[in-house]
Amino acid sequence: MFKLKLLAAALAVMVVGANAGCDSGPEKVERWATTENTAVKIDWDKVNEAYKQASGPEDLEKRINEIYEGDEVISIAVADQDNKTQVVTGFFDKNADGKVEESEKIFTIKREPTGEGAAQIQTTGYGPYYGYHSPLLSIASGMLLGSMMSSMFMPHYVPVYTQPYVTSGTRVSNLHSERSSFRASNPERFGPRSQSGRSYGGSKPSMKSPSVRPSSGGFRRGGGSFGLRRAGRAVRPERLTA
């Protein structure tokens, strides 16, 4: 009787799995569902490096949008708060008004001096990236830096962005086209994409299915077989009679 119940349960699981796999109706859930709360992963180390190497705001925009793997274009605002302190804000300009709104912010990078020929930067996440704070990254005048950073160490440095630079609507369109070309030329990194920004294909680390030992009850995870392994089994299964 116990064996009969076990066989019935196994058959029920197989039937349910087959029905789920064949479901192609209107209520089918796509593998990557798009929601307002979907957060595309950002490589913050690359963002910080982009800021250190950028030659100016437009170069920084280009670098950051090549790093970001979502569908949206990241706009930036660059503002000099005083003689040495600068704040860069990355944001999704959802209403295309060229202004940073609190609900649109993704991150800020703050640069401030720490002494003669030295400064520090720190990146902070907002919105879906709220809670991220980078370490305080030290910057020195002798480092290999882009002109956007290195200019602050010049003796006669004058703040350029007391009137903030903000990505224009035209620039957003250009960035989108440039990024599309960049992704097309790097197919090993950027595979087919969903609207959420996640990748369906592209370069991914190979993953081998972990080998799962049969449990004491003889059931193995992963489907495909129930009971004893066919190879090398010592006891043949008995035919059940009703």
C-alpha cells in the first residue's frame, strides 16, 4: 500500500510539472518581469573610476552610460559648491525637464579637499540603490587622473560649474545612440535584453548543475527520474499490482 501511494504521488508531481511547462496562455509570467521596483545592477567601482578618469561632464556621461546595463539613460548634474568641493548627481530625467528631482536621483559623488594636493570622493546611492555608501576614496595630485579631477590640483584652479552642468535633452538622445552602438560592438558583454535591463544572453559564467545525492527515500531533485538509479542498481523494482 505504501509503495502504491508513493507511485501515485510521483505521477501527480509529473503531471503538474508538465502542465506548467505547457502553459502559454495570457496569464503566463515572463522570466524577467518589468516592475517599477526593478533595480539594474550598477558596478560602483567602475562608476568611481569613470569619475576619476573623465575629461569633463560629457565624457563622464558617456562612461557611466556604458557601465549601466539598463535601458534608461543616466543624466548627470555637476555642481561646484565652493572652491574645491564638487557634487556629481546621476539621475533618471523622467520628465525630461533637465532638472534633478529627489525622486529621480540614483547616486551622488562628492569630491572635497583633505589637504594640500589631496582630496577624497565618496559615492552614495539613492532610490533603488538607497543604502549604498562607498568607502572614502583618497585622491592625490600625483595620481593618473582625467582633467575633470586633476584640474582641482592646479595652483590657479577656478570652479567651472558654479552654475550646474546638467545633461540636456539632445544629449540624452545622443547618449542613447552612442550606447546602443557600444553595446552592439561588445556582444560578449551585452546579450539580448529585457525591458527591465536584465540580460537574457551574453557572456555569463558557466554553471554546472550541482550533483545531488539520492535521499534515503530514493527521490532526486531536478526531475527526470524517481526511485533507484538505473545504472548499477542491485535490486530491480517490483511491478505493482492493483
